[in-house]
Amino acid sequence: MARMRSNGRGLVVAIAAIVVIGGLVFYFWNRESGEESSDVVRLDLARAFPFAEKWSETTQVDFGTEEAREHYQGDDGLELILDSLTVDEQTYTYQIARDVTRLQLFFPEAKPRIATLRLSPLSGASTPRQTAKLRLNGQPIGELELEVRRDIRQFQERTFDLPADAQTPGLNRFELEWGFTKKISEVMPSQSVDLMAAAWLLDLKIRPEGVPQSWPPKTLGEQHEKSGRIFQEPGATVRYYTEVPESATLAFAPRVEGTVAAEFRVEIRPETGEGSVERFRVEPGSSETRRIDLAPWAGQIVRLALSVEALDDGGRGSLGASWGSPSILAPASSEAPTRSRQPDSLAGHPVVMILCDAMRADALSATGAPEGLTPHLDALAKESVVFEEAFSQASYTVSSIPSIFSGLYPQCHGIVAGADTLGENAFKLKDETKTIASGFRGRGYRTGAVVSNLNAGSRYGNGIGFDDYLELGLDPLRDEFWDDEHGTYPSRRITEKAVEWLDDLPEDQRSFFLYVHYFEPHAPYWPDASFEEGVVTEYHGAWAGSPEVRDLHAMNHAQLQPDSPFGPEDLEHIKELYQATTRSVDASVGLLLDDLKRRGVYDDAMIIVISDHGEEFTEHGLMGHGEQTYDEGIHVPLMIKMPKGSSVEAGRRGGQAELVDLLPTLYALFDLGDPPPSAFGDDLSVRLAGEPDGKRFTYAIALLEKSLSIRGDGWKYIEWPWRSDDKAKGRHLRRLYHLASDPGAQVDVLDEHSIRAGFLRQQMHLFFDLQRKLRSGEVSGEGLSDQAREDLIRTGYVGQDAKKQK
């Protein structure tokens, strides 16, 4: 299998990858041998079309579809359920609008335009006519007189002018101010929603005056995957973001059908420096290949904007325009990569993997916590390779753990929420999935796990490959290990169970893989009192008491209120308790390490310490984890102690790494065979041996993909697809941070660096879509027992007042 990974240099906009799985080939960048003797690397813009930005002034704006929100940045003034209506045998998606309804429209240039709006006003029979005021970029441009009818399915169309002097090239803000409101329950008694509403909005069509009719009629980009062509109406713009390789050329074959000529435009705009606009006149019937030299922008991130304009003076002709095989071509590099010497094979050495749940990267004294807080883990760090920029693939346990063991990104294995959210509709890994444990067992290792978190359990397939998988939260072990007073699983008892497993190994079984999952320092941050000494100061606030009182969901709700009862003193107390639980798990890890030394196993073993995710303490508004993908929620410890005698030297390693890198690394170091083809993690062997470069990009999701992020080149882009922007209600919430100058990600610079943001966003969505396409199958999981649900409530996964809702 040939594959160029996403952290590689050069061609990155479309996931520099050729992936083959069971005969499926999915790629954007690929190598091809043309008539010339040298290989060529090609970016197929038609295949990448679904991930480009699309702006159009002529195609229909559908107010309800997610695609319209994406392409038009629609702000309909209201977040409400979407639904559909069938009128004249045609089904429309509608959206309820009220007060001021806003849309962002894209115009490549300012010129007279005509708009047609389709809607159905809501009001009572006593008000037969109503008025809606129109504004464009804040300038009044007219009013619409509307008829109010009893049958809301009798839609009406209104046509109005968009004057050129009110327009601006690029994005324009269009507003309709409704002069009437009525409760939906008064107009439609069967509706349970009680909300002041104005109209069902269906669609908006805008066309420039004098523009020929599109022929043949095509939807923007229709048939691009089958034909390799991008069909484009006049007034539509498609934007791509790419890093230009050396000696690159943009090639395409423009074609015009109909009766009028067209001008094809390519705007090249770099992050910095001068851009360019190339124009090509194309006559009907012509299909000559055109080329643009991209060498002036080699090595830069640019935005390529493709648009078409009709060249007709009377508006009586017809036009059908398309871009044939639009591609960026560049010579393939002939230089073989130089790699450091990899460590010797470790086959047969024992492996112990320790996971401390919800442990931030800076939770250890060795990496930022107060001195002396974690002496045992700090001592281990001195003997280990410590990756300073390691990131989990999810800010939530249920998605992160399967990624660690399978080496698959969450979109690939499909587990983006657990049984506490989805019930029996939750997914789990397929039984035949290759995992870290199955790799070791296939080489004769004894494999065992001691797991304390219900959301890390076998119901999600995490037990694949383990000879012994001890889930302390399930019967028959639950009553033995659950601490009802503290609402947690004491770390000391987890260590005791791990030691029992080691005791049961046959005397001649020196090759084993042991995974120990500690629940601390996870909420509800309730350590034994002995670990609070010297760490937790005196506190008499509202959040002292039992685990039921110390409910993270309730705290989050409280601290987000305008007159918050949760203040700085409360937050500081919670952070101190988190440190105390970290101190507690450190002591238990110390007991396990001491036992390994007593057995004479410690020196011979590889010992790995990780966490499934971090923890937030209002750095970006929230506490806990799972809702966002800021660094505090996904930056985790990753330290690897090599067996004694290894050529690998302990020390710090800069550069990014991901937890999905563990599977290919262990497969390589322990001769476990080939990793699964859809495992996109990197083998860290060369990094262990001293190779300085890390991954260019790392990726993460939150629960249910509520938040998505990409991190690389000193930048971080975050997106919340389901949330609206506070600054522009209705727009997807997006943020860009320059981590090189703002490591805490406090200053959003998206508006100032829109090309960088577009590049990272397109890269992220291309990668995530590729992972979804690699998914080999979906397997239903199992639901939760009442007892398990209660335990998840006690441990902070489900709020006290959210049992029924969840």
C-alpha cells in the first residue's frame, strides 16, 4: 500500500494520501506517470470540490439545509427545528423566521441584481396584509407587501431589486425586518412550540441583470465526481486553499456550451504578498487546456478562487460553463527521505501501559504542576522519553480509548458517543479489529487489563485481544471495588488488582502486556483525605460535601450564569482537589512500579504512561471535558520508559505526537506484524531514536463531534458545527489561534488570517471525511444497566438533573 501521511511536508490540502482497503481507493493527491518521463503529483480539484468554499449569487438559497448554511453562511435569526413541506408534489425544507432575518450573500462584483423570495407569512385572519422592510449592508432598499392567507402552503413570491450602490464585492449582509409577529400556537394550534414567528422561509434566488440563462441547467458542481468536471453558473465562486508545491502548475480545460462566450477567472491570493487574477476568454465549443504557472507562490498557502462570467451584451443568449479536470500538477520528489536508525527489536520484553484518566499534560510536577506533587511519576519521567506535545484524538473517554487501542481516528471507528448518550445505538469496535492487545497476544504474550471507567469498557470493543479484561465497575467486581462514599474507584485498590493479575501469571511467562486504567484524577475529585494535606486549603463554599453536591454539570451551569454563584474561590478549590487526586493516583502508580521492581521486571519492561484526555478549568469558559477541543482538554502526558540496555536515550522530545501513534509504534518495536491499513498513526520509533520532527497536523473531536480541531504549524483552528457564533447569530462558531505567540489560545485571529483559517479548515474536513470513508463497518453496542447509569452520574458523566434527558 502506497500512502503519504498527513503530517508529511508539501502537498497537504487534500490529505496527501493513497489508501487502499479491500480494493477501495480514495485519494485527492496522487502520483501519475504522464507522457513525460518524470512522475507527477496531482491534486484533483473536482474530487476535492465537496470541501471547497462555495459562494453563489444565482443558485437557490435553501434556508433549511445544512449545505446552504455552509455555502451561504445563512443567518435566519432563529435556531429552531427544521422540517419539510410538500407543495405541488415538490418537497421544500423550511425554516421559521422572525424579527430580523439575515443572510450573507456573495457578489464577485457590485452590479444591479434582481432577487426573488419565496415565503408564506404567518399571522391571524384579521391582518390580511403585512409589510417586510429590506436592507442591504445596512442600507434600506425597499419594502415587501405580503398577503396573509389561512393556508400556509400557499406560498407567494416577491421580486425586488438589489441596487449596485448598496453592494460590495465579496460578502454582503441582507436583512428582512418583519413588521408583524404571531404565536405559532395561534396560527397552527397543533404545534406545541410557543414562539413569536413571522414566516416560513423557503428559498431566495438572486440573479444579475442581463445574465444569460444557464444551459444546460446544472447545480453548482453537479456530476463533478463522475465526470471530473465542475459545472459553474455565472456569479458563482468556488474557493480552494492549498500549499503550493515547487514548480507547480494549475491546469484545466474550460468548456462553454450554449450561444455566448464566457470569461473564466482564477484569483490567486497568498497569505502575504502580491496575488494575481488570470482571465481566459472561452468561446462556445472550445475545450483547450489552459495552464497557470504557480511558481511565484511556491511554498506559500494560497486561496484559489474559480469563477465564470458571461460575455454577452444583450442577455438573450444561453451559457453552460464547466472546468474540465481542474488540477494542480507538480513534479514528484525523487529524494528518498533520510531517517534515523530505529531502535532494536524489543520482542519478548514485557509491556505495562498505565492510563490516568483526565490527566492534563501539566498535571505532573515534571511538566508544570507544583513541585513534589507527583514524585513517582516524576522519577519515571527522568528514565523515559517524554513527548512534550502529545494529543489525544478526543476530549472524551468513550471515543479516545478505542482510538488508542485500535490506532483508528474516531470517525474511522465510529464511536463518537457512548451508551450513556446513545443507549444501544452506540457503536463498538468489530471483533476482528486489530488492536494493541491482539497484536501482543498473537506473538504469545499474556494480555491483561484492569479497567475502572465504565466508559472505557468492553461494551465498546476495548477488550479485544485481552486474555483477562477485569472491569471493576461491573458485576461481580463492582461491590468489591466501588467506593460509595467517594463515588469513585480508589486507585490503591486498582493497583492491588493489577498486582493480583501479575501474581497469577505462570512463572515462565515473562512476556506479558498489562494495561492499568486508573480513574483518578477524574471528577468528582474526591481523594482520600491524606492526599489533601498540603494541597487543599480550607474551604467553606457551596461545593463542599458529598459527591452528589460536587456535581461538575451543576458547577458548569452555575459558573456560566450572569450572576454566578460560582466564584474564583470555588474554582481554586476544585483545582486543588484535582491536584490532590493527581497526588493520589501518583502514589498508586508508585506502588505498582515498586511491585514491578520487586519482581525483577521493572528494568526489563517498557512502561508507558498516558491519559485519555485532559481537563478544563474555565480557560475557555467550561469545566470538565468532552464539549470542546482546546489544548487543555486534549494535551496529555505521553512518556515511554524503554527496557534497560536499549539504545534509546531518555529525555524530552519536541514536536507533535498523537495517541493513535502508539499502535504502529508497538507493532514495529515488538515485531507484531503489519498494523491495520486504516491506522493512520505514525511509528514513533524514529522519534524515540532522536528524530526531531513531529507530526505536522494533529486532529481531535469532542463528544458527538460537537467540536472539531486541527493543530499544526504554530496554529490551531477549532470549529463547533452545532453552535452559533455569539458575534453573528446563525453562523457556525469558528476560531483561529496563533499558538506561537498565544500559547493559551486566548485571542481569536480568524478575521485577520482568513486564508490560514480556510486552509486549516479544508485540511481538517478532508482528513475527517477520509477517516469516515475508511470505516469498515458499524456494530451496535449495548445499553447501560440502571446501576451503571447511576455510577456514571456519580462520576460526573451525567448531570443529576439530566437522567431522563440523557
